Amino acid sequence: MDLISIAKPPLFNFEECKWFLDRGYDDCMHQVLETSIRKLIPTPEGNCLIEVADGDEALEAVIITGPESPAAVTAVRQYLSSWFDMERDLNPLYDLTHQTKTSWLTDPYQGLRLVMIPDFFEAISWSVIGQQINLKFAFALKRRLVELCSTPHEYEGVEHYTFPSPASVAKLTVAELKERQYSQRKAEYLIGIAQQFEAGLLSHEQISGLPDTPQMIEALCAIRGIGEWSANYVLMKAFQRMDCITHGDTGLQAAVKRQLNLDRKPTREEIIEFLKPFKGWESYLVFYLWRTLSDKKT
DNA sequence: TTCCAGGCAGTAG
DNA sequence: CTACTGCATGGA
């Protein structure tokens, strides 16, 4: 079977990206092995279970099971490239942190890419699921939704899934999700959003067709269940917008609090001020700040 | 026990 | 406009 090679840009570190996907949570959307990652990726011709690993010059993936036609290979290649944000030149970001003497923010994780959630529906669903609750519980809720709606693809004793389609979530009842420990509200938000996708009222094209990030945030915030935090999160993870700040984010607040040595959580203005030197790279700053939280306190 | 997690909408003043 | 509240659950 053919190897799918994706050239690695400068400042790309597969190990750092893999670390992010293996933080100790039970994420049902991929499986992290010693030196590789397995994931079930949807293509126009069916799902491909792929295994991706690091190579000398390129990221190297193989299709373990599923179609290997040119169209499927193209879809896999595009997915992996988006997933690890591989087309972006990070040199300007690293230049910025060096110029502003904040290289301690980037250099310990050199080559870490903003790990994306390329599918819009998956990203917006995950943003709703993750609201307010701790991440462990959020991953448990996601798994319950996925196991309810998606068909498992078993390989070597592990169940692999693609994220449920809007159609399958739109058909659920609030009661089915409440049985799985979703709150009434979370269940309503999720099903409502799925129904909007189904009705053609919400799509990647519709949002990406808007002129700029502020208009996209406005459009997303008009959706019930989506506030400023979720809108920015989704634009960062599914639309690869680089100027997103997840205001209200407890993780971001904790990270900036630590970096500024405050004894309270920073205000919105203090966070804006902290990110001011990094105009156009706010999303990466947020992602790297989250990363710092997993390091021991200094 | 109480408080808070990668928030949000609903309500009251 | 701002302030306050409930939400589901688990870990600190």
C-alpha cells in the first residue's frame, strides 16, 4: 500500500502535536500509539482508518483499511494537512516572540502546531459540550454522543469512530442525551445546532463567506448555545482564523494570571493588552498559553 | 462540604 | 446596561 507523504514545513514538530492529542483524556476521535496516531477519516468514498507517523522530511501516513482511490487519498491528505495546520509559515510568530522577549512562550514547544478540528459541525459540537464542565467529563460526554450516533469501526480491539453527522444528531431527543448526563440546555443546544445544519441554515461555506472574523463571530453568536467563547474557539479550530481570543476562557485566564504573576484572574483588558504585540497570531498565542498550563509551575 | 471546571441563556433590577 | 442564577458531574 502506498505511503501518503506530506512535506514538513519548518517549525513543525510531530511529537509536540502528538503530545497535545495524548494529554490523558479519553478522546474517542483518535488513538495515540508509541510513535504514531490512528484515526478514522471520512472521505467521499467511505471512511479510511489511517496511521500517521513522523518521517525525516515528511509526515507519513498509510491507509490501514478503507478506500485507497485517488479521491480518498486526496481527502486524507487534506485532512492531515488541516489537522496539523501544516500549510502555515510559523516563522513570523517565532520572530515576534523573540523580538518581544517572550520566546519562553514558544521555544519550549518548538514546532507545536495549533491542532485543528477541521469539521465545522464537530468543532461547534465540541465547543458546546466543553462549556463550563471539566475536560474529563467533557470527553466522557463526547464519547457517549459518538457511541450513540456513530457506527464503530473495530481494528485490533479498538473502536474507531468518525464524528456523528448533523442528521444523526438532529434526530436525537433531549431525553436521550439527558440519560447520558447532558444537561437539559446542552442537549437542546446540540440538537438545535444539528437541526440548523440539516435545514441548510448553517454551513462552513456560509460562515467562511463572511468578510472577516468580527462578522463571523457575530453570525456564530446568533446561534442559541454559542457565545463569545465558543465562537472564537470554533473559528480558531475549524476555520483556521488566526485572530481569535477565547474571552471568558478559564484556561486562558489561568495562563495569563501565571505569566503576569497576578494574585487574581486577569481582566478582559489585561488579556487584550497581553496579546497586543501578537496581532494576527492571537489564536496561536492562546493555544501556546493553554500548553503552558500543562507544565509544572515555576 | 464547598467550589470550580476550556460558558451560556434567562431573568431581574 | 450590569448582576445574578441554574445547569450536570467529578475532582480538588
